[in-house]
Amino acid sequence: MKYCPICETQYDESEDFCDIHMNIRLIEAISQLKPPTCITLQHSSDGSKLIIKKSCTLGREITDELEKYNDISRKHCELLLKEDGIYVRDLGSKNKTYVNDNELLEGDEVKLFPMDKLRLGMQPFRVIKIDQ
Ligand SMILES: [Zn+2]
């Protein structure tokens, strides 16, 4: 048995997500015909939002909204707005970057989808919107 990282539903499959979220991701992948223009992240506990409109580095030193989180590195990760979607890459942060509870290894570029969990150190964010 596995738990879907998005909704925590338990399921008995070889996929990485429950049926519903697997389907949503497939539909998202097909419908991403236009390049993304904006991604909205929301902190899962305190509700604060980060709205990002171009490729950038996220970190305590650079991003005003992240200043208060001590476990986020000065330069923690990079968000890359590419033609075919938005990717996140860890920048050798001390407390690591996780997408849906999977640790990003050095050099990994992981594509983000709406509803994905993005954790910087101990700080849990959720991708709540990707605009095209
Ligand atoms: Zn699910």
C-alpha cells in the first residue's frame, strides 16, 4: 500500500499517485500547450503566498517572503519557467528540497504540477496555481 503524496489517500498501485491525481497529472501534461507565465505557491501552515512570474532563485537571502524561515538556505533552489512547464532545482541547500516528499538530488530538475507539494527544508508549500 502506498499513500498519494497529494491527497494522502491510500492505494494499491505501482504508480506514484492515486488514480485521481494520476489522471489530473496526465491531463495537465497534455494541456500544457502554452508556456507557463506564473506559479503560485502557498505555505501549507501559515498560508503565505509566493507568486513567481519569471525564472528565479528562491532563498532566505533573496526572497523577502522566505526571510523568516531559518531552515531555508540563503540560496535554496531555483524555479525555472521553461516552454514546457515549470521546473525546480535544488542549489545544494543545507536542508534539501523535496517534491511530493521525494528529495531532489544535485542536478535534478523536477517539473511542478498544480497541487504538488514543494518543501524547502522543513517548510511545506503547495503549488496552488500555474498560469499559462
Ligand atoms: Zn491523490
